Amino acid sequence: MLHRSLFSTAGRLGLFKLLALLVILASLAACAPAAAPSSGAAGSEPTTITVWGWPAADVAFESFTADFEAKYPDIKLDVQMMPTADEHTKLLAALAAGTGAPDVAMIEINNIDKFVAKGGLVNLLDEPFNAGVYEKDMVPYKWAQATTPDGRLVAFPWDIGPSTFFYRRDLLEQAGLPSDPESVTKLMSTWPGFIDVATKLTDPAKQRWAINAASDIVYSNYGHRNFFDADWNCVVNNERAVQLLTYAQQARAAGIDAKVATWGPEWQTMLGNDSIAIQLGGAWFGGFLKGWLKPEGVDWTGKWGVVEVPEDPGQNWGGSFMAIPEQSEKKDAAWKFIEYALANKDAQNKMFAAVDYFPAYIPAFDDPLYKEADPFFGGQETRALWVDIANKIKPFITTPMDAQAEQIFMSWVNKALDENLDPQQAMNDACVEIDQQTAGDKAEALKLREQSK
Amino acid sequence: MTQLATAVPRRRSVSLWREMRRNWVAYAYIAPFFILFAIFGAFPILFSLYLSFQQWNGISPIQFVGLENYARLLADRLFWLSLWNTVFIGVIAHIPILFGALVLAFIVNSSLIRWKQFYRAAYFLPVVTAPVAVALVFGTLYGVRFGLINWVLTTVGLPAIDWWGGTGQWIKPAIIILFIWRWLGWNMIIYLAGIQGINPELYEVAAIDGASLRQVFFHITLPLLRPIILFTLVLSTVGAMTIFDEPYMLVGVTGGANNAGLTTALYLYNNAFQFAHFGYASAIAYVVSAIIVLVSVFNIRVFGRSQTEA
């Protein structure tokens, strides 16, 4: 009879009242544990901060976790790794929803413009973070990228990607070319020189090509940047871009590219079976070669060399940031973690040694680590080269429209290569489309920029 | 009676409410579906209708822009291109899918075939295969330099196919082949269920009368399957207009060379999750939905009417 009376009580109370009661109880239960630690933050209760990112950041963090926990015994890390694209989508959703975001979120260079110029992330220049004191210690363009049109810093620089060409010493030797970095740098100091070397390397009968995609010649100078001038007018139809596209067309005509997309399974296979001799990449690409790209049972030690990009070596590809969402209730602990990990020579260099993420923190470069010869690269002092390139990188312009602009720009570059279009005309067309497609975002961001003046 | 009739609307709502309260346990049992549907179905549908008249980047305050998103759509070259790509891929892929599935279902159901279960499972397998595995396998098949298809072609002396290059002329065929492979078995299973719902006595009568297999197919199976065919047509319209996985796996978010593989769903995804144009993406979603509804109504009219005549 018990259930009978229970039902009738429920009937009397009314279903909706009962449901409402349940909802209130459930939300109270959910709030209670969350409220407790923040009220007792001053005490000895450990604070756990959630950190979102993608591999190999977890390995990078492990390299200094013990030191961090020794310094801040009351802060515990909950590191959650997911694929790069998923992380950004989830973060955007959590910021839009106003709930569910982590305390610290990694943001990649490709996605930073999606978050700059919008709300949701803490301005790190404000009290109590005062990140401004580190501005002089950071690679300037990196700092600029995370700064919003109205002057807030919404993410803290982690690493940069000084771009270089990675080349196979043994394959160059087979083609009768010198393979030491000095000679190769000299041979490939201009794009015509690069194409010349590449032509000697390429032999389709032996399934060998110099590079995977001729579009990399353009991309080397235009990864995530320089699509607009200071007034945010599209400039990819300028002389430089057209010149690079012309070189890329010459490369395509010479047949030196395999026409295989970077990152696909076929590309990976071809790197592994000696079908691609030269590959463009940021410093982080060295870590890929030592790690997941290396085919099983093959020893690549001493077989790779690194040279700068022809003509204008100060180039960058990739790199990431860390940010604190506004909704985090543990901003202090989150900032302590970011400051320790990124504005700290010791932690930055431990991460660099572990996963080849090249620090954006300039004081880190003053370390014996950067003078070391890397046996994987045949004893070349690659880190010193990357520091040199990082110093050569000129300030460049990034805008909130870059992700879309890059997609349209590279589509036109590939179209110009595939259909052998007039390079100037193709780049003009690219600009028309970029201006058209990004007009809405541009107006919005400009309004923000005006407001701050 | 007339007195009562005027009182009906009010009485009905009161008694409905009373009925619901009396049977609240039953309603509580079916509530989970409706609660989940309200949160994950109805809310997004209504919210994106609202969003389609706004400008929103996901974080900043939502701004009302009236019909601007729809006006922009009309002038957007990429939107029209994506619509053309979607319709082209959808129509070309569904001709072999629907005809093939029907014939396959008929064959697999026929008493002349052995190992029916094996064939049914084999044709259905692509539907339940994880997209990641599909992407890997087809990436290997479609490889330009080290692909299985190109290896076969060059071995027999034919030129290799430049799948992703040129003007993108091979991108649509590549997507269509993958799409057919993935969805043939799905439609076959639906037709098979329909065929098995046909009274077997009709076949026996036909056999006694000496009807050929061909006659049985065209005069018994096909006409009686009409409602099922209508069902698959509607499902296919929805499936075709929302093609996403296949081009995303093969050519990524841009749709490849000349945007040849850019479908409307891909363009929508791009706008929402790559560029954070949620208002614009919602407008695209509503235009696509309108097209699906129109085509479905057309299908229902054409097939539905002839059925009532029959």
C-alpha cells in the first residue's frame, strides 16, 4: 500500500510542483560541492584546475609537473586532451553557453582570430594577472596576434613555429647534390635555386618528388598572416604574392611536386618510403619526424637536414596560446599555472626538449640547450638556426578575418596552379572574394577597434 | 445537443487535462523522449530560426539584422555553387543507389540465392562502419601516387587519375562512388523489409500462372512497394541535401579544387564552426530545409496520388 499512498501524495502535490522540487534539489546538490572549495580557497584545500588542449601538450606538461606541484602544492592539474579541432569547437560552444569551459584552454594560431575580438576570455593585462610585464620578453608578432582590436590580451603566447625546409641528406646525395646545410642553404638561397635543386631531385620513374605540394612555396610566406594591410584591405594581390605564385607555377611546370596534400595518409606513406625529399614545416615538424611520422623499422637518425626558407627566411608556421575563460572560478590558480608554464625559462625549455614546441619566451633562448648539436639532424645545431629565424621574423599583420581569408586565398593559389591561370588575375580574384566574404566580420571588428580609440 | 456542442471546446480541454493528471504515470514514462526532444530537437530548430535573422559570432551579443543573411545568401557565389554540387551529387548518386538497392533486395530475397544472411550483412556493413575507417580505406583507394585504383589503371596501361587536382573534375565522381558504397545497403534493407511484407500468396499465384521473374518484379513487387519507395525517396532527399561526411572525409572543409566538393552542409559547417557566422549558417540551414520540404511534398504528391488511383 505504500506505493499507492506515495502516488496519491504526488497526485495531490501536483506533478509540476514535484518536478520543480526535484529540479531545485538536483541543482542544490550540484552547486554544493562546487561552492565549497571557492569559499575555502584561502585554506589548505587543494584547487584542481581543468586544462584543455591537444597532444602532445600532455607530454609537455608532464615534463615540469613535479616542479610545479612542488612550488604550488595546493594546485592540482586535471589535463584533458582531445583532437585540436574538437577542442576549439568545444571551447567556442562553452563560451557561448556561458558554462562548461575549462580554467585554462589552449588555442592554436589557426583559431586565435576566432576568439580575438570576441568576449568570453579574460583580459590578461588586467589585475591581478598583469601579464603586461612579460610583453618585452615575448616574440612581438605573437603578442600582437593575441591582442584584440581594442587592446586586450586574451591569450598568453606559448610557442612559435620558425619555418624551415626539412630535407633528406641521403636523397640529395643520391642525386649528386651536396647535402651539408651550408651548401644546401647556398644552393637554395633563391626560389629559382630551390626549383633547380628540386628538379635534380625529382624522378617520377623512381617515384620520387622534391616536395609534396607546389602551393607550399606561397604558403611559406603566408601562413595565417599578411592577407591584409594595416587598414585591413586585402593585399594578397601585391607584387610579393604574385611573384611567389609565379615561382609555384614554375615548380608545377617543372613537375617537382607530387600533388599530394599534406597530412593525408598518402603523404605520410610517401615521406616514409623516400618519395618526398623536402618538406616545409615549423620547428615542431622536427618532433613529428622523430615521432609519429617515422616509419617502423627505419632509422632516420642523421638522414635529415634543416635549411631556411629561400629569399625571406623570417617565416613562421604554427604555434599556440593559453587562455583563461571569464567563467572560470579559479582564475588565480589558472594564471599561476600559465605564468609558471609559459613565462618561465626552465618550464619552457623542458617542454621544448620534450616535444619540440619552440618557446615564444625570449629569455629561454639563453640556454646551453640551444647550442647543442642534434644527432637526428646529422649533428646540425638546428635550435640555434630556429632562434636565428625567430629573430628575423618581421612584425606582420593578423586580423580577425584570417581563417576565412586563408581558406579563400589558398583555394585560389591551388586553382591558379591546377589551371595555370594568370597569377596577377588569380590574386586579384582572390582579393575580390576575400573582401566580399569577410565584409561582415570586418565591419564588426572595425567597430570594436573604433570604440577603443 | 446544440447546447452541448457550444460547450465542447472548453469541456474537452478541461477533461484532457484531467485525463492527463489521472494517467500521469503513463505520461511520466513517455516524458523522457519529449524532454530530450525539446532540448536537443525543438529548441535548436526554433533557436536557429531566430538566429537566421541575427548576426552572432557565438560569444558577442546577438544583433538583429532582419533579412540581411538571406539577402547575402542570394548573392553568395559559394552558396549557389554548393547547392549545385549538392543537387548534382545527390541526384547522380541516388539513381544507382535506389535502383540498385531495389534490384539487390529482390535478388537477396529470392529463393534462388544461398547464404542470404551473409549478403544482407555484407551490403549493410558500410552503414555501420566508422567514418574514420572509411576515410582511411578510401584515402588508400583514391591515392594519386600510391592509390589502389591508380595502380590498377596504370598496370593495364591506362593513365592515372588526378583525383584532387585539375579543375576538380574527379572530386564529384570520387564522392559519388563513396556515397553509393555507403548507402546502397541501407536502402536495400528497407526494400527487403518491404518485400517481405508482401503477401507470399501473390507470388505463388504468379508462379502457378507461369509469370516470369521479370513479370513478378514489375507487376507484383514494384507496385506493392510504392509506399516503401516513397519512404526511401523522402529519406534520400534529406540524405542528399545534407551530404557532409563524404566530402569532408575526402576533400576537407573547402571542398577541394574549385570547391568542386563543397556541399551545402559543408558550407554551413564552415560558416558556423570555422568562421563563427552562426546567423548566416542558420539562414543556410533554413533554406536547405525549405528545399527538402518542397521536394518531399512533390514526391508525396506524385507517388501518393498514383497510389490512391491504383
